[in-house]
Amino acid sequence: MAREILIPHQDIVARVEALAKEISADYNGKEPILIGILNGVVFFFADLVMKMTIPCKIDFVRAASYGSRTTSSGTVNFIKDVEIPVQEQDLLIVEDIVDTGLTLEQIVKSLKEKNPASIRICALIDKKERREQAVAIDYRGFEVEEGFLVGYGLDYDERYRYLPDIYVLK
């Protein structure tokens, strides 16, 4: 498949540093739990945590709605839940891309049932094209209107994650 660079790596690095600074300021004096949504978030998550200046705990959930397709199936499958206690804790969900919003909605709903003190959302990419569920993103890396994106952890059928830039598949 052909691909075209949408966001160069140096722009990603600069934006991740800015997000880490903003999050560190907002959570100053607290120790939030950052919850990454596997698998695509690993690059963004690691870079974000390493740029933060406050202590935090980390955990992951895994939920999928794409499989080998370029559009969401509409069904969210939970494969892994958080393993550390989150009751009365400040949670920051870290996502690589928010597309339909369905996966994130289900994750937030599941976490709210565990009675955290707060839940905020950080997304590297806020993509509006196929949004089906309104999602309040507190920390946004980039806003993208359309296109199937790969690179920097984003994939198509487990391919292209390794690319340092973010591309649009053609």
C-alpha cells in the first residue's frame, strides 16, 4: 500500500514533550495512574511517561474493534483489564488514536465502575472522520480530519507500527 507522511517524527517529539509538560503541571502534587490502551499506544505512552516530571504509576488495558480491517467492527473486545487498584485514584487514559470513540467509551465506562477519583483522556491523534461517540479529550496531540493512519505505533493489520513518522495509507 502507498503511504504519505502526515506528521513527521520531529513534530511528534515536540508535541509529546508539550503534552508531558502540561500533564505534569496539571497533576503536580499528585501521582496519577496512566492507563495505556494496547497495542498501538506503546511508543507514545513510553515517550510521554519519560518526558513527565511527576511520579506516576502505569498499567494497560487491551481492547480491540478493528482486527484486520480499516474500519471499526463496532464491537469492542476486552482482552486485558487494569491490574492495579484504581479506586479513589486519578486516572489518565492514554490512547494512540480516537476514531469512532466506541472503544474509548467502553473503557471509560468500565473504569468508572471501579470508582476512581477522576478520569481524564490523553490522545495522540483525535480523528474526526468516523466519530460515532462524543469523547472529551483533555490532552490532544494532533487533530486529523480523515485518512487511515499508520506509523509511530499505529498499524494496519499489525503492519507499519515501526515507522517513526505518521503516514496516511493510500
